[in-house]
Amino acid sequence: MKQYIVDAFTDKPFSGNPAAVCIIDSWPSDESMLKLAAENNLSETAFIVKEGDTYRLRWFTPNTEVELCGHATLASAYVIMNFYEPEAESVSFSTMSGVLTVKRHDDLFEMDFPTYELRVIPVTEDMERAFGARPVRAVLGLDLVCVFDSEDIVRNMAPDEALLAALPGRIQNVTAMGADADCVSRSFCPKLGIKEDPVCGSAHCQIADFWSRELGKNVITAYQASRRGGWLYCEKSNSGRIKICGKAAIVAISEVYAKLK
């Protein structure tokens, strides 16, 4: 089985968000896919099986399957359109979140994702204790998004992982307006077995949507201020969906010899 390691939301290896992409002929058991994802110990391992004219795509963290992952979708499209269908200008994936289509524009890959209803929730003492700073606002969709009044607070934050896990939302995101980008964010994922996601595409379905409303603009340039760092170029449409674009860089191509049952 071929496995590709691709860094997403960057054009330089060893930055952005790494994902493993596995191309397989038929589905092994969920247990086997979880074991390989745990062995890889990356935030996501993507598994792809071609079914007719489309590809079925599933995403696994080291301890669970997730319903949506942006960076591993970008990495998967990069692999398909560079190594399997190099002439293709787009590729469609059938996923738990519906059909996701990725289009290639030179070195940018454009993903078309759903947005989530965001509801304002109270800022709590638990949030302040978990993040080590008090948010000025909080909204909840699939994930928690806490807004701070300073980019420096977001960049320098060292949250308590155990306390984060008690907060609502799949992922606990922090964000603020940026100096060189419309917004600067970080994404913490203790519930998914990930301390911090280096660059989270699915979180920006909510983060970019929030800032689009807040700033009154449809196009949002976002920087994820993790140690690795990465750029996302987001555009909200009138249909309630959001386009998230990014670059990618190949790091490794390998053979998996362990049998997945």
C-alpha cells in the first residue's frame, strides 16, 4: 500500500500541517485504519478508495475517525492530482460530510466546504482558566471559537490541556485580528488526541465565517500561528458554503508492508 506524507497549507516541507494519505483498493477494518493512524501519530491519516468516478475519503486521528478534515483533504487532492490523475483540474471525494470537490488553480488547491451555524455563548470562568486569558467573545458551532483582543495573546498562549477537554466543542479554537492577516488563530484538540493541530482547515469553516461576518468581507486571509505555521485563503459564498484554499508540499512516499485486515 502506498502512503504519502504531505504538508498542507504551505509550499515548504516541514511546515504547515502534515497528513498521511493512504491509497487502497478496498476498505480494511476500522480497527486496522486506527492502528495505522496511531502508528503514524500525525493529526490525520486519510484513506482513499476509488469508487466509480469518485473517491471515497475517510479521516482518522490517532484515536478516532472524524467527520471533516481540511488539511488531509487538501493533501489527498494533492496526491491524486499529482500522482494518479496529473491532467485533472479537480477531484471529488465522497465523505461523511457529503461530496467535497477540490479544484486546482496553479499551485493552490481550492476546497468547497460546508459552514456551521454559529451561536453566541457566554464567556465563562472555565474558558479563562483553560486558556490562561479571558476571551472577549465565544461562539459555538461544531467547534468552540474564542475571540481575544490581541494577536499576541493568541500567539503566546499555553493552555491547560485537561481543562480544555472540559470545554464545549470538538476543537477549542482561539483567534484574534492579525497584523499581516485578517485573523490569526490556533486550534487545540485534546478530545481528538491531538495537543494542537498545526493548521486546521475544518476549524476555519467556522473561524473564517466568523471573521467574514465581523469584518463585513467575503474574502478572509487567515494565518494559523502554531509552531509550524500555515496560510489559508478563505472565501464565503452566498450559498452558505466556504472555499478554503492552500498550497501543499510532498515530504515522503513510502510502502506500508503491515497487512491491514
